[in-house]
Amino acid sequence: MFLSMKTFVQIQFVPDREQATKLRCVIERFNDAANYVAGIAFEHKTANVFELRRLCYRQVRARFSLSSQMTQLAIKTVRDAY
């Protein structure tokens, strides 16, 4: 029998002024992208993540200058909200 122990570390992120500004900018773009995806989801009456990706992945990446991972997360966040 194997016993395992999990260790958790809690850290605090303290950005300097420049980092905070950049982070705020990314968060705002992410929120704008999620709102855009929500509009498409409502318009097409779908919460299917695969359908949402097909409908808006490329537009979100181009329009909001998000990375692929952030774009996928915005789409998934909208799907989870529905």
C-alpha cells in the first residue's frame, strides 16, 4: 500500500506598477472576449463548446489579440456560465 502526501503552497502575487497595468489590460481584453463569445452563444442559442469554437475562435484571437490558451479559456468560461 502506497501512502501519498499532498503539499500545498500559497503565494501572493504582488505586481509592480507596470506589471499591474499590463495584467489589467489582459484581463480587460479577456472579459471583452468573453462578452463577445456570450453574444455569439446567445445569437446561435448554443452552449456547446465545440460549436462555439467553430463559430468564433478565429475572430476572438484576431479581434482581442489573445493567445490560443486565453481564447480557449474565454470560450470555455462562457460555456460554463450557460
